[in-house]
Amino acid sequence: MSFRKLSMEEMGRLEADENRDSEKFPFVFVLDNIRSLSNVGSVFRTADALGAEGICLCGFTGQPPHREIEKTALGATESVNWVHFDSLQDCLIDLRNKGFQLVALEQTTGSTLLQNFIPSGPLAIVLGNEITGVSEEALQMVDAVIEIPQFGMKHSLNVAVSAGIVAWHSVRAWLAKA
């Protein structure tokens, strides 16, 4: 068998404004005090690629427009809906009131291994700071905690990589139901 890369036309890519208004999967990323602007940009790009409803940027997480975010977002800041909250708590209260299941991505007692997690409705995926993780305060507000099984020495993944893994797992579950 031989393979050929698809052209831009064959991929059917949408313009930024068309993408913002297109049908989405029922999930948002919640970035809480993310230090790395590269991580923020990567999450924007993942949100675009996987059809997220949007991103909530909380605390001191960097916001577009910013050159360092754009280096990894590659234009996704224009195609993904986003909002900033000074307080993670205000964000989570807002999302809960909108019917989102609040799920933190962290290693905790009582966490659910990712392979055992099935999203039951609109999902808010809470991602914490690269050093300190999801705050204790946030852990008291969420409905569940998901843990990505890890088998190496580090037991730690980059926050943007983790976002992509959990989002794809959830999208795959929704696609299987369709």
C-alpha cells in the first residue's frame, strides 16, 4: 500500500471564525495558574484539534495575545473560545451552574484511572500548576479526579500532554456513543 499526504483542501479545514461557531464536543479545559506560556499555547492547539467548547484561563495563567503562546498555538487562540477568571473557584462555580462535571487531573487517593473513566455529560477538565498541581482547594470542589496511569520513574507528564491524553480519551468515548 502506498500513502500520500492530504492537501489542505482535502482536510476540509475551517477558517477561525467558522471553527469558533462549529459544533463542539462537550468539554472545556480549565487551566489554573499555568506558568508556561508554551503549555498554554499547546492546550489551545489541542482544544482546537479535538473540538473543545473552550478554555478557561484562571489566576496568573497567561492570556492571548502573547507571542510565546502563539509559538505553540499556531493560530488556535483565534479559533478557540476562551475566558479568563481571576479566581479558579469562580470559574468552577460558573461551570457547575452551566451543568459541567468538574474533573481534576491529578494523582490522589480515590482517583479514577483514566481507562475506567467514562464522561457522563459536559466535562470541565481541571489542570493545575506545573509544579504544585491541582490545588487542595480545587480538589474539594471537583466531582471526580482522573489519574493517567504511568509506568516510568518520573510519574509526571507535561500538563499539555496530559490535557491531550484526557481530552482524546473523552472524545473517543463520545464518538463511540454516536
